Amino acid sequence: MTAAPTAHEIEAIARELGFHFDPADVTAFRNLLSPFQAGTALLDALPDDLPPVRHARTPGVRPEPEQNPLGAWYVKTRIEGARAGPLAGRTVAIKDNVLVAGVPMMNGTTLLEGYVPPVDATIVTRILDAGGTITGKAVCESWCFSAGSHTSDTGPVRNPRDPARSAGGSSSGSAALVAAGEVDLAIGGDQGGSIRVPASFCGVVGMKPTHGLVPYTGIVSIEPSIDHAGPITANVADNARLLEVIAGPDGLDPRQAQARVEPYREGLERGAEGLRIGVLREGFGQPGAEPDVEAAVRAAATRFESLGAKVEEVSLPLHRSAAALLLPIHQAFAALVFQSDGCALGQEGLQVPSLVDRLRGWRERPDALPDLVKLLLIGMELLRRRHGFRYWAKATNARRRVRAAYDALLQQVDLLVLPTTPMRALPLPAPDAPREVGLAASFLPAANTGVFDFTHHPALSIPCGTREGLPIGMMLVGRHWEEATLYRAAQAFEATCTT
């Protein structure tokens, strides 16, 4: 607002807000706004106060199709970290909603293509400080808003187990690259299942940590109360190793007030003996569920008994309906990303002004938004016009009750077991498939995962079998901050698959 507002601008804004201004009112308010103009000029003169970039890098290149058969890489680069550390010698792919200074990003949409961040996300700095080598940015779904891998503007990400199938989303490229052996480790993000769904479809290990355990600083947000970042790896031990590196407060992310970090690898060899494991009845029989998937997960849960755990079926009827609470929460996503330019107003986390400038550019090409986002924006605007934010308020209150119900169940058992996705990897929708087919492929896989984003419980997807060459994922859910228990159980189970 460095230029003085015109009378026409004041008149138009007043009319839009329902004010009845005469010409004298317009002139008066135009003059009264001069201090605001001076304030924005002062802010323009200030630096952005971004953390320094500590590790040298090149911007990298877009790989040619023959170098990218899965469509999983957005940019390939090589950023060498420290010479020593827990990730020394390990290669890492970074989901393309995570800022890596000097390396282009697009968050799955041409509306951001060409944006080059000036700063590293906290987790990027931590990976490099720990000796990791970042080898590129992994494709993610458009605006990270799909549990399928067919919505990125770069094209579909293909499942390494069957290129005609979905890799899952929205961390599609991250899971595909780990499963294909192109990288050792990857970073994903999860607001409804976006780490665990692709881990399940691709047959790798994916952890959605307790909300706030991993700093979200420097990552494009969907909605602060459901934003999670976490590791995707080929095995449990590497997952625990990467979480140790990226977890803990950074002093910038306001989500982290209660974060509690543990040495996750220390308990890996304790085995499952003595653990109380609850098989969640309502996690089965979801829409689109495949009998082979459910049978494999039940058999895997039973296998814990031979490891000394006590396994019993438990029930929480609201699990089937709780995911509906994500719908009004998405009203906040629509407001955050598409009205507030990605700024979580009222929170003091690190802001990147150049990213804010780019995020507001969607208004110039709204037709470039994918159908899933268009559906969200129309639905959420309809909700706002009819009811304001009433249902967001009700959902926010209901989350406490839902969270308490899972907390109570997790006092009876140490962890819950259920299918990560009700089905194996779905076929990729054809380019000319009906709109309804693409939307279903984006929603159905997340039937079991979404609820744990707003209850904030840690949830880990591990492979528990295959059917016709396609992986089946089992999800372990634990108490807040008890990722170590999930890793302990997962490591014991994984050992039975390799011996």
C-alpha cells in the first residue's frame, strides 16, 4: 500500500463492505488512510529477517522423462550436508511443498512454478547439518490436496510396483522414490493421510508424528492445526533415525509448545513383548475396502501375539464418522491459502514474504486450479455464505471430544492397529476419465487416516503383506508423543518379515 489509495478504490471497497459513503465520506477516509500508507512504506524498508542459508547448492535441473520414469522427481540437484552425522552417506528427497533455498518449487501447481525460495525449511537445515545429502525435490499433488497421485500439474506419479497404479498422495513422489530405491530417505507432509497413504500404496514406512513434534517452519501450510511433516523410508530403523534428526522445537513454529522428543532408535530392539494392541473394529469395512487387505492386516495383528503382545479387538464407533470433521476444517484451509495468501493470521511463525506474493497470484489464473481444489473452494464459500464459520466452530469444539475418545481407548491399549488404506493402490484415472472418478481416487484412500491429523495422535504405516504384487499397509496409532512405542512394535513386526 505504498501508493496512495484512489477515491475509486475507497468507494469500491466501501460498497463491497456494505457501507453507504457519499463523496465527502470517500475523501475523508482517503485522507485518514495516510498513516497506513506510511506504515507500509516503513515495512518495505525493513529486511525480511529470514534465517541464513548454511549449505552451498545449485538450483538443479528438471530431469528428462527417460531419467524420471515414475514422474516422481520435480527437480534433481545435489546439496551436500556436513561431513559427519547420523545421516552421513544417506540421500534424501524433499517433498516439493518444503522450501529449499535456491531450488525451484511448484507445490504441484503451475500457479507456483518458477518460484525460488530464499530460505531453507528448518527440517532441511537439520537434515544437512546431520550429514544428509539432498538429491532433489519430489513431486507432490497440486496444493497437496489429494490422496491419489494423479493431480500434479507435472503429470501422474506412478507406483514402482505397477506403473499403471497410483503411488498415493499427496507425498506421492517421496514414497515412490524411496520404494524404487532412488533415495534412502524422504520427507513427506500429512494433513489427511498424505504420508501414510503413499507409504501404504508403495510398500514403505511412513510416520505422521504427533502434531508439533516436527517443526513446520518453511513448509507451505494447508491448515496449522492439521499440518504435519515426517519421514518416509524403506525400513523402520531409518524412519526412527530421520525422525530423531528433524524432531524438536525450532523456536519459530508456534505449533511446538508441548513437543517432547525421545531417542527413537534406543528402544527398537525391545521387541513387542508386553505390549497391549487393540485391533480397531471400525477401521475395517470402510468404503472401497478389499477383503484381502483386511485379512492381511488382521493376520499381521495376530502375528504380534507370537511376539509376546496381547492382542484384542477394540471398538470406537465414532471412528467411522469422525473424518467428517475435516470438512469444516477445510474451510480454514480455503481461508488460509486462498484468501490470506498462506498467512496463518494471528500466529507468529516465520513468514516468507516472497512466497506470500506468489501464493496470491492464483487469482490471476483461477481456472488452473484442479477440480478437487475448485470443489473445496465452492463448497467452503457456500458454507460461509449460508452459515459463516458456524460449522468450523462446531468442528473445532468436537475435535476435543473426539481426541478424548481416542485418548481413553489408548489407556486400555498401548497402540491401535487398522488398515492404513482400505484398498491396495488404485489404478491411475485415465486423462479422459469422468470427473467423479478422479475425485473418488483422491478421497477414498484416506478413509482411516484423516481422523488422526486432527486428533494429533502419531500414526505409522508399515508394509504387512502383498497381494498380486501390490503392497498392503498396516497403520499403528499411539498416544501423543509416544512415537517410540510405535517404532518398537513396528521393528518387532518388520523382523518377522525378514527372517
